[in-house]
Amino acid sequence: MSQRYYTVDDSQWSTPALSLSPGWNMLRVNGSDEYINQTQVDTMRPLLENFWNNSISWTTTLGSWTTIHFNGTSISAFGLAGPEQGRFTAILDGESMGSYTAQQGSIDNHKLLYNATNLQDGYTHNLTFTNADNQTFAFDYAIIEESIYDNIANNTAKFNSVTTSNFFAIATAKATTEPALPFNDTTATAAQNSSARLSALSHQTYHVKWNGAMYFLVIFSSIMGAALVVWLSQLIVKRRLRKKERGSTGRLDDGIFQLPRHAEKEWLERCEAEQRSDVNVFDESRFKRTNHEIIGGSQREEY
């Protein structure tokens, strides 16, 4: 057999681990609050970081009570002690354990209110605290020791087991780290903690850290964007120039200049007329020269 420890926090007031009567004020950083005295809430809220899991429950109503339901062989309950705290009673498994006081000269945010050991193993115990006067009684959390069998402990001990001294040192420190979840956590408790953490994440502000790669990407994108703008501007200018030339002197087709249709027709007619005139003159003169040369030659040959 081995021992392990888990906590029951006052913020679990909406789970089967805790039962509360009317008359309580309940504050926690992440999650919903329930309270009956706004003035007391305004005073207590700035002090939440001093308590385990950043939460605290208290009552000033005579007879208001809270009950912790747990399985284990020992329990140590912690709360707030100070000049304004008063008396309370403890009842364990239906038996009165006596009357106690949390009143003292100095404030202690992690005061050991009650401790019980050598409890029956494998049995569900109930520890009830009741406010015994009209002063304040505040409950914060409880540490419970539980026995587990070795065949189960072998698989979980290195993750879940801690020494008593180390656990109490962690429990009594200021709540600056994530709270430990109880090992007998129920579905409702898991849902509560999940929603609380999601709520905390949604209020966080994330900052982008610039590095060399990000600077290069921004500069390169800017250069490429500027080059694209220049190219598009040149393309638009060229198209406008082509349209202007097409409207005044003709049309451009694949870079080859062509005459307007009426000028082209006139030019072709002139070419045909000049070609016919050149051919007639050439043929007639050639014919005369040829006959003359032939006649002359014949005459020279005869003489």
C-alpha cells in the first residue's frame, strides 16, 4: 500500500466534493462568483492572490455550514485566521469534534483549521464546519491523504505521489502556480476547470516577436508588389499608345504597319496602271530595235 494526496478547494462548491448552506460569499479569479455582501466582496477581491487557487469562501451568518465529502485516511483543512475571524465547530462523520477559533492578532491566509488522522480507509467521510457566532469564518482548501494499492501505485506513484512535507510546503505557499486537481475529480469538476482555463486564455494578450525571416518576408513582398505595379503601369501605357496610333494612321497588327483601307486601294490602282504603261513602252521599243538591227545586219552581210 502507498499513500497519495489530493486537494479539495473551496472553488469546487458546485461539485459533489463540497456542500454549502445559504449565507456564503464565494469568490474566485476564473469562474462565476456567488455572494450576499457586496461590501465584503469589494474588500476581499484584491486579496484573492493570497489564497490557494486564487479563491476563498466565507460567511458571517450564524449557523452557516460547509461540508467536505472525501475518501482518505486523513484530512487537514485550511482557512483564514485574523482579528475579525470567530469561532466554528467541526463535525466528522456525524460526531462532534468540538469548537475551535480562527481569531488571532495577526492575519494568516493559510491557517490550519482542523486535522484528523487514522480514518477508515475505503470509506466516504464527511467533515462539516459551522460558523458558531456572528463573526467571519473562511474556508480555503483541504489536503486529503488516500491509500492506494501497490499494483495501482506502481503505475501512478511517480506522477501523483509526493511527500507530506513537500505537499504541505506547496499547499501553504502563495497560489502563483496552477492548482493541483483532485485525483477523484468528477466530470463536473473537470468541466469547471476547463472552462476557467479557457476563460483565462481568452483574456490574454499575445504579442508577435519579429525575427530575421519575418523582416525578409515583408521586404521581399513589398518589392514584388512594387514591381508588379510598375509592370502593369507600362502595359496600360503601351495599350493606350497603340489605340492612339490605330485611330490616326491605321492599325497595328503584330508590329507591322498597314495603310488605311482607302489609301491602300488607291495605291494598288496606281501600281497596276504604271505597270501596264511600262510593259507597252518596253515591248514596242524592244521590237523596233530588234527589227532595225536585223535589217541593218542583213544589209551589211549582203554588201
